[in-house]
Amino acid sequence: MASKKTTTKKKVAPKAKAAPKAAPKAKKEPKAGNLEAKDALPRHPKARLAKLHNSKADLAKSLAPALVAGDEDAGAVTERLTTASNAQLLRLQKVVETVKEKYGSRDKLIEAIGSAQNKSKDKDYLAKLATFPLPRLLDLATSAARSARA
């Protein structure tokens, strides 16, 4: 079956001219009582690493003592960290700062996890937690605190 061809054209009303765009609003400046705005860091991890620390090796050396778990040597951890990516080093730095700020040390973090999960007397469980890496311990503590609030 063939379709019917139409030959009439529809009349379209002419479009109204758009009003000229207004100038963008100026951003509000922080009030004098507020904290001063921080300088923005570069977006690329290599540039952030260079701005915050002298070199990758310096950051690895400063992170190694906090990341040592069990019977590991700080020198061996430093060697492993120098081969890690810049983004990973920056994430590890954030974890170390959070642990120092909230809990003080790795041992206090393990105690906090044990008490939040009501397993502070279970020595085997606490010994197993001591073998976990620091980022995993921080995740456990965060989830335990979240479940305690619920």
C-alpha cells in the first residue's frame, strides 16, 4: 500500500529574537569573619605531589613508618612505595593523616575497632587485625562506627 504524498507546506510563525544574555553574576567573596580560601591544588597527581612534597621518594620515606605492619622493615616498605603510583601515594597519605588525627596510632585504631565490634577481649581477632594494612583497618573502623550509630 502506497502512502499519500502531501504537497502543502505548513506555515511556521517566525521566531522571536532572544534577549541578549545578561552578564554573569559575580561570585560572592568570603566575608572577613570566615576562614581564608585555600589555594587550589593542581589536578594531576604528579603536580600535587611536586607541590606538596619535594619528591616521590621523600613522600614514600615519610609514609613508610606509619604503614609498617607486623614484622616488616621500614626500608622494605619504602622500596615498595617508591614504585607505587603518585595517586596511590597521595591516597595513602590521606589515610595516614586521618588515622593520626582521629585515632593517634595504629594500635589505638585496632583497639577502637575491637571495642566498636564488641570483640575487645578476643585476642586472636585483635592479632589478626594487626596483620591488616592501614587502609583496610580505617575502612573497618569507619564501617563499625557507622553501624554503631544505626
